Amino acid sequence: MRITVTGATGFIGKSLVKALDKTDWEIYPTPHRWQHDLREAEIAYGCVASADVVFHCAGVTTGSGAAGAGGRALVVDNMRLALSVFEACARAGVKKLIAMSSTTGYPDLPWPLKEEEYFVNNVHPAYQHVGESKRFIERVSAMYPELEVTF
């Protein structure tokens, strides 16, 4: 099985690649975004074209304080990134897409939260824009019935 990991140089992607290297699968980590900008449709397609499974770990991040202060750059870049990767996976016939999400999408409810509470109420006010964009990205995945998408 051929596995592509987007965001392979980041915090989550690097750890995932390390764990996947212990399997018999063919692992193809994508280079840093300065070398391959996955927001570009053809670059994204080239990275996932022969994959059976894609782990989408790529994302533009900052500290939680910046995410809560509007976060427009985060929202725009991550939306473009997700849509580009979803489109590329659908076009390439990828069998499964496993996309990382974020705790910023959870509502302002007492802890501990449960997975099924993700879309209950509004997101926590500290992460409003970024959290809503993460929720939207998860909802957009339903537009790709040809992909098995997991978050």
C-alpha cells in the first residue's frame, strides 16, 4: 500500500511518518510547503496521484492566541489547502483520506468533551474563526462521496 503524508515536516506529520516507517507500506512524505505548496492544485495532485491512502497533516498554524485574534490568514490558507488536497485526492482516485482536524472546532462546553459534541453549539469564542473553518472543512468532505474521509 502506498501512503502519502502531507505536512510530513510538521509536528504531527513528522511523528506519523516515523511510526509508519515501521510498517511494510510505501511511505511518501511531502516536502515542506516552501518546496511544494499544496494549495496549488497541480502540486497537490502530483503529491497524491499514486497514493492509496493520504494522511492530510499539512496546515498553517500559529499559537492559540493568534488563532483567536481573527486568524484570517490561518482560515484562508487552511481552507485552500484542504480543498486543494480533497480535489486532488478525488481526481487521483485515492481510496482513503485521513485528515487531521483541531480542537479549535469544539464548542464552549464543560470539559471533558466528547467526540459527538464537536458540532454542538458554537465554537469556543477564543477560536471562533479558525474553529468554524475547521468545522466547515469537515462538512465539505461530504461533497466527496467518492472518497472515504476520516477526521
